[in-house]
Amino acid sequence: MITLSVDDQPEITGLMKKMLDRIDPRGRHMTAANMDEAFTLLSDEVQVIFLDIEMKGLKGIEAADLLMKKSPLTPLT
């Protein structure tokens, strides 16, 4: 599975990556500190996106709308 975790707290994205690597060691689990980084990493290959709701700048809910337009088949959690 290919995942993308977005959070402005590096300890959270680090923990997400560590857990996902353990659950799915053959997967590719990417992290982003903000939505600019997330949009750079986003591709049609990403299967699940984990979003922080409260981030500096673009909030998770606002970002979800943009992500759904850019990648409508990717589930957001």
C-alpha cells in the first residue's frame, strides 16, 4: 500500500510512518509537514491519505476538498 501522512508535527508523522512500516513493511509510506509538501508527493499511486485537521496554513478540512479534486479516487482518513 502507498500512504501519505500529513501533519505539521514531525513526531506525529514519524510515529505514523513507523506504525505503517510495521503493519505493511512492503508498502511505501510517505510523510509531509504541510500541504505544499503533500501536493508535491501526491500521485495517482497514493492509496490512502492521513490528514491532520489543525495545521498551520491550510487546515486539514480545507485540504481534503483540494485533495479530493486533485485525486478523487484516493480515500482520505
